[in-house]
Amino acid sequence: MSEATLEAAAYGVVPETGMDREAIIEALKEKKANDLTDLARVYGYTYSPGGETEAVAREAYMMFLKENALDITSYPSVMVLEREVVRMIANLLRGDESVVGNMTSGGTESILLALKTARDYTRHHRPEITEPEVILPRTAHPAFHKACAYFNIKPVVIGFDTTTYKADVAEMRAAITPNTIMLVGSACGYAQGVIDPIVEIGALAKEKGLLCHVDGCVGGIHFSFMRRMGYALPDFDFTVEGVTSISADMHKYGYAPKNASIILYRDKSIRRFQIFACGLTTTYALVNPTMLSSKSGGPVAGSWATLKYMGEAGYQNLIRRLMDTTKILVDGINAIPGLRVLGQPDMCMFSFSSDEVNVFQLQYEVKKRGWYIQPQFSTPLSPPNLHISVIPPVLGNEEAFLADLRGAFEDLKASGNHLDFGMVKEQINGLIAGLSEDEAKERLQQLAGMDDDMPEDFSMVNTVIDGLSEDLRKFLLEDYVNQLFV
Ligand SMILES: Cc1ncc(COP(=O)(O)O)c(C=O)c1O
């Protein structure tokens, strides 16, 4: 292969002549060098149990890779598979025959659709509302804020109980105005793995004649099986009066390949407002049940195959092991003096904090020992913390992880290398006092070391971002990503 062609593989150039297959695979392997590839040491992101389940899902996905779900008349098989997946998940979430839904590309698309549908449903039924508001607990996923930004809805953020991390329903009631269109609860929230009081939120929505969305993206499928296994859980699904839509992701604890999620509605009279058609142009009549138009049948087939291959027994076996492991991790972390788990997680995911060390530095110490756990910022009601999602590939490694976490924590304390949140915040305020907004942003980026190269150690970036006002946080994060991508 010519030097020029090899060079083209390394940089963003279309090669003069095509590279050969082996060279392409080799180049792609090299590009993965800095990825989180040792999945047994990564507490998040990859939910697949691997083995035969993954092999079956992969085969199904590849069988439908080229099928275009855009056209249900040309590819009726994809619609049939989608209907079956939707019905399986609606049944798990105890919906009756009137519950309907669609497959989407992920939790974010499902949430975007739930809010767009709520906005348009309300526009039709309550046209007097011109400035719609959705009430969101602080623990709700950022996708709700994205939906509000996209669809011109005002997000009204309410608090949570700082011990249990459950949404504060009294505050939700007080936040309702004549413009409110929807209440939101999570089952569960990602950050702490806690289920909101959905029965109370649903009852409030019913009382006030509002729509009510339950975000079951990460927990909906898992909790449904847990309930069938006899675990004590509060109700969060379609048995709760007042709940009008639920999102549930197949590509998380449904174990299907990405991109696969499900958005469900109480009935077709609501779902009607999700669908978009256009017959006004010179091209084909466009009819889209969800946001994407052309889309691969792969995720639909992958989801169908995963559900059918794993079966109830497959899910239950895995869930039992995940929940047992979560208990070991939660107890183990709470047993390290100086670390504490936040709230009481219902799910196989949770977070922990510390008053003794900077948790973002702790995350880096743990990373140096070969483990990935995820930093989460403080809010007005919660401290900076580290998140753990217990997923199939990490099963069996909990004792090794706990030993390394303890070692990392002790070493960090002993090192005296303490990046103090309060001091960094003070430094930030001093640094930007009297500067114009643009100057302030530039100085903050310099302080955090946010440039074109991603640092190995993100603790300074994270500590600076944590110390900023909500507006500056948002700006800096958006601007950083704008810098990173070409
Ligand atoms: C509770 C919850 N909702 C929504 C989402 C967004 O899902 P996605 O990343 O598939 O868009 C997530 C992602 O983790 C989540 O945990």
C-alpha cells in the first residue's frame, strides 16, 4: 500500500485508491487504543451480557442492517418486529391492549417525543396554553431539558428529599400553574438509581388533568422483571392511574444492541400527536411515526432477538446477580470511612460521595488502577459524586474493585494533593470578577486546561465546571465540545 494511502488512513483524507480490508481493520483497531475496552473494569456504558446473547443479537442486527424502516410498505417485516417488541414491553409494564408505542433510537429520542407529543396534544385540547411548562424533578435526565429547549417548553425544576433522593411531590404540586402540561417522574433516575413516588405524581397529574411521563429508560424493563421475581418495589408503570406515557430502553438493561428504546402511550389518542406526515413536496409522501426517517432495521431485529433469546429466565438470572453484586458494592463503599452512598438505590446503579477527598481526583486515582467510574456534578441539593452502573461484564470483580477503591482513597488522602471545591470556586470568582462574559469564558477554559487535547486527568476540568453557575457550566461544556469536534 502506498505511503499516501497509509497516511490517508491515519488522517481525515479519502484515500486515492481504496485500502484493503486487513489494513482497514488494523487501522480501526489502532483507533480504539484509548477506548474503554476492558469491559470487566468499566462500570457503565455497555450493557450487553456478551456470549451467545450478544452473538444472537449481532446476527439478527446484521440481517436487518440494510432494511430501511422508513418504508413500512417495502419492509413490513421491520414493522411486524417493532409491533412485537412494543407489545412485549407494554405487557411487562402492565399496559392493557390500548397501550401503544414505537421504537426509537434511544432514551433521548423517546423523551423528546414524549414532550413533543405532550406539547401538541395540549395545543389541540387546551389551545389557551401558549407558553407550556413541564415540571421536572432535579433528578430527571438532561434529555428533558434538551426536549424543552428543542420544543420551546419551559422546564420548571423542583427539588427532592436530600436523604432519599425522591422527587418532592409537595413542591411539584406548588409548582403547577395554568401553563403546566405535564409532570415527570423517573423509575429510576440515573444518578442515584432511586424510583420517584410515581403513584403520588400520577395521582396529582390525574387530579389536575395533566399528562404524566415516567422515565423508565434505564430501569423500566429491569424493575418489571424484579417485580415478577418478588422484589418489593413501588408501582411505577401503567397500573398507576394518571401515568400517560413511559419510556423504556432496550439498549440499556434490555441488553439489546444500540440504538433501541421504546416510547409507550396510554392510548392512540395521545400517540396521534407524535406522528408526522407530509404530502406537500415533489418527493414521496413522508410518514414518520418517530423522529428519524431512514433508519436501519438492525436495532429492531436486535431487540426482538434479545428478548426472545434471553426469555424471562435469562433476564431474571442476570438481574438476581446484578442486584446481589450491587448490595456488595453499596455495603462495601459505605464500610469505607469517609465514603457514603447517596440515597437508597432501587436499581443496580448508585452514586457515592465524600467529605474528605475531591471525588473527581478519586475518580482519577481509580482510573489509574484500571477502573472506570463516572463523575457527576453537584446541584444545589447534592454534592459532587461518583456514579456506578453495575452491568453484566463487571460481575465477579466487585471485591477487586472495592480493594482498589479503598487503596485509591487512602493514597489520595495521604498524598495531601487535595483540590478543594470551595477554594477553586473562590479562585473562579476572583478570576472572572469585572471581566466581560467572553473574557470570563476564555479565562475559565484556561484555568480548567480545556484545550483541543483531552487530558488524561479530568479532575481539574470537572472541579472548575462544578464551581460554576448553571449558565456558565452549560456554556463551557457546549463550547468545549465545539472545540473538540472538527
Ligand atoms: C433515566 C434515563 N433517561 C434517559 C436517558 C437517555 O438515554 P440515551 O442515552 O439512550 O439517549 C438515560 C441515559 O442514561 C437515563 O439513564
